[in-house]
Amino acid sequence: MFFLLTSFVWLRSAQRARWIGWIGVVTAVAGLIGMFRNVTTIVAPVAAVNNYLLPLFMIMLGVVFIRWRTAPASAA
């Protein structure tokens, strides 16, 4: 749920690249589906793909946060 909520916030912000938010939504949904891999084997391929998507999204999000430049605060 953390990745889904983070992605929704990312999509609502006007200052950020929207494609990162959509990758997060796809990753979060795949993760939620993949959680049922112990209940049914039908979702095993989704869980396998999510095992690659989740670390990739976390690395990408970390790089974006490190490179993020905030607007300078105006002198009041």
C-alpha cells in the first residue's frame, strides 16, 4: 500500500514527472496481486515479475529523490 499511496501523491503533484507515478501504480498493483501467490498458483507469474519491478522502482525513486532540486525559498 505504501507504493500505491506514494504513487498517487506523485501523480497529484504538478512538479513531478507523471511517468514515475504510473510505474509506481503498476508496481503496487502487481505487488498486491502477487501477494496471493501462496493462495493460488495462477498469480505466480505476476509475483515473479513483481520481484524485479519492486527493487527497480525503489532504486528509481531513490535516484529521483537524490537528484531532486527544490525551489529556493523566497526572502520574506
